[in-house]
Amino acid sequence: MCALQLQCTEQILAASVRHTLEFGMSRLLFLLAVAIVVYLLLKSYRRQMPKQDTPASSEEMVRCVVCGVHLPKSESILAGGKFFCSEAHRSEHISK
């Protein structure tokens, strides 16, 4: 009877280990599937968000001859091949 008990115990232990491995593998596959779904959701969410850091268009900056402030070229006043930040600075420079 002792040999029969030992054999039964080994079978039960082997079945238990097999069940644990199968359950562990299915749990691992489930966690992997969840991670993939989360990754894909985050990736699609980031694609939909507008990029705020990049300016729509960059423009050349120029420096005022009188005060040295930098401003966009489109906002500057060009006179005599020099850039000015305001009409007052253009007049001041011409009067010198």
C-alpha cells in the first residue's frame, strides 16, 4: 500500500505542477496581451494630439540697429539696408 500511496502522491504532485505551469503561462499571455493593447492605445492617442511645441512657421529674426532688440523680419522697418524696431528708432538713426 505504501508504494501505491507514493505513486498516487507523485501523480497528484505532477498534475499540480502541470496545472500551475499552464495557469502561469495563460496569466503571462494575458498580461502580454494587456500590455500590447495599452501600448497601441497610447500610440493612437499620441497621434491624435496636436503638436504644440513646433511653431507653424519660423521666420527670420533681425536686430534693431538702435536698441539691439531682436524681432521678426516682417515686423521690422527696413531703411537704408538696416532694420529698426519702430519708426522712432528709424528717425533717430537717420537724424544722427
